[in-house]
Amino acid sequence: MWAEAARNDPDSPSGPGRFTPEAALTPNGSDRTVVLMQTPTASKLGAKKCNRRRRILIEVGLLALLYLGYVLGRAWVSTEPATAIASGRDLLAWERLLHIDVEATVNQAVSATAAVAVISCLIYATLHYVVTPAAMVWMFRSRPGEYNRARSTLVIATASGLVVYALAPVAPPRLLPGGDFIDTMSQYAAYGWWGDAGSAVRGMQELTNQYAALPSLHVGWAVWVALVVWRASSRTWIRGLAVGYPVLISVVVVVTGNHYLIDIAAGAVLMLGSDVLVTHARRALRRRAARREPPVAVHPWPPLSVTAVAVDPELEDETEPYCVPASRR
């Protein structure tokens, strides 16, 4: 559409607030310089909305694929629970060798205190399914430039964890028979919506994989939330909350008997490693794209910062191509 510097000029033939090609002439017949400005068309706005819907469908499809992998891994493990139990005992033996087998002590201490135990169960059964999706939606809407990196990191880490669950299942401490661990979630199930299958909703035990202790995706996802919040905010107290969140989840998964200390370390390393992998891959792709792009020709004159300037007709050649006199349209 046409734009003019003096948009409210009362001498304009088209009246204040409007501009037509005829208004480019001043009362004495001299030229008034104008420039062309293009406004977004309805087709462009429609294409933008279509691209946004397409992106949302892609994100939903990725989540559906991850869930399908989880279901397949659960079906695989359910046929061989003895292998998962044996792996859990081996993992606990390694911790005893390293003198870091503190899980049974803290599990028994917390389970003996109803208030602390119920709060721990609530945190374990809730935040994992609320905070992570909320962070994803927030990144998608408020940080679109950083969303792809964050989403790729989360998908790669989660997919890798699902592969480990299927190929090397490990029973959590609470499912080790004859051990010193208490199934805190089952003991205090009457206080919440969970049952005797970890964080699964009561009555939906068949939809969860209980032999998925190593690595801890509860901790891995908490580390992911800490990463995205730390990068998105520069406020000290917000970053403090971001760092404290995975620490809280790490404590909760141990006191409820759902994970070993090695599981916690493995979940954190898996997420941090995925983040490093995605970061380096994105940098490599950008360098490759930069090498393939042709050089951009730079005009020796900078563009004008105003939308219209009145010029002398004799000097019109000096103002082109950025200023187009009305007599030459």
C-alpha cells in the first residue's frame, strides 16, 4: 500500500489520513517522493496459521511415537520380570561395593513418617507429568527460537531411555523380593490416586512399565526442565528454583523406593549428554548451511530510515533506487 511521511497533510488532495498516487504532487506541481510499503496479505497470514497447526501436529506425533515405544518396551519386559529383578540385585550389589547403598535407610525412615511419605508420593506422582509438559508448552509459545533444541534434547534422551528399558530392564528397589525396602507408594495409596504400580493411576497398572529403574527419567526430565529454565531466565531466584527441582526429584525417587542412586546419575548424564549432542549437531548444521549460502550483494548506499522525503526534481537521480518520484511511476 502507499505510505507518505506527512500522512495528515491538509493540502493532500485525498484529505488527511489518506494518500493516493495523485497526492504525490505538491500544489506547485513539483514532485513529492514516495516509497512503496507492503502489508501482510490474508494469504500470508493464513499460511502462518497453517504452519503453526502443522508444527503442533508434528509435536503430537512425536509424543505418540514415544508412548508407542514405551508400550512396546513394557510388553517386552512383562514377559521376563526375573531378568529385571536379577539386574536390580546386581545394581544394589555394586552400590554396596562402592559404599553408597543408602536407599534402604532413607526409604525406611521416610515410610515411617506418614506426612513426609505422603508428600513424597504426591511429588513423585504429580510433578513428573505436570512440570515437564508445562515447560514444553511454555517454550513452544514463548521461546520458539529455542524450542527445537529443547524438544530434540528431550526426545533423544527419552527415546534412549526407552531403548535401555527394553534391552536391559532393571527392577526398582521396592520390587526386590526379600529385601529391606518398603513400597511407599503402595503403603500410602489410600491418600492419593496412585496404586501399587509406582506413579500410575489406580486401576491403570497395566499401562505402566514397573521394571524401568535405570536410567531414571524422572530425574532426567527434571534436569531438562532445569536446563531450559536456566537458559530462559537470568533471575537468580528462578535459576535457584530450576537447580533445586532435579535435586528434589532425586530425593523423592529414592525415599519412595523407586530408584537407586546409580539410576539418578544415569538419568542426569543421559539428559546432559543429549543436550550436548543436540547443541553440537545444530552448530554443525549451521556451519554447513553457511558454507552453502551464496554471498549477499551489499548496496553501497544504506536504505533511508524515513518513509518519504520531499526532493528536488533535478536531484531525483541521486535518490534512486530507494526514492521513486511520482512523475516516474
